[in-house]
Amino acid sequence: MRCPVPVLSNSDPIGSGMLSMTLLRSLLMSAARKIAADPRARAKASEVVEKDVQPKLSAAKDELADLVAETNPLEDPKAFVRKLKHRVAEVNRRR
């Protein structure tokens, strides 16, 4: 019987992959807690959110509002999705 959780190595005996994943999860959670408790990391995260994330969210909100103004998603959902798909592809090409 195979373990349903992916193993880190094919040479692991059956069942030890579960232990490896549990250990990895525990280590990652511990690291996340330490980082979240660090005031310097929290300050940097706040700075990144204000500097990088907020402007992108604001631009996306404005873009979506323009798209809704062009095509009402309640009246013509297919046209709305078509235009949304086109805009997303266009933005991804610019990157």
C-alpha cells in the first residue's frame, strides 16, 4: 500500500514519507511563527505591502471598474469574461 502523502525521496520505506512531511510542516510552521514575532520582519512586510501591494491592488480595482463600466457582467456575462480574459492576457504580456 502506498502512502497518499508525497515522499521526499523514492528510497524512503513506506510510511517514513509521512514522518518527513510532518517534520517539514512542523519546521515550516515554527519558522513562520518566529518570523511573525520578529518586529523587523513585520516592519518590512508592512513596508512591502504599502509600497508594492497597495498600488497594484488599487490599479487592479480601477481596471476592473473600467471593465464593468464597459460591459455589465450581469447583463452579458460571456462578453464580460471574454474582455476580462483579454485584459489579463494583455497585462501578463507587459510583464
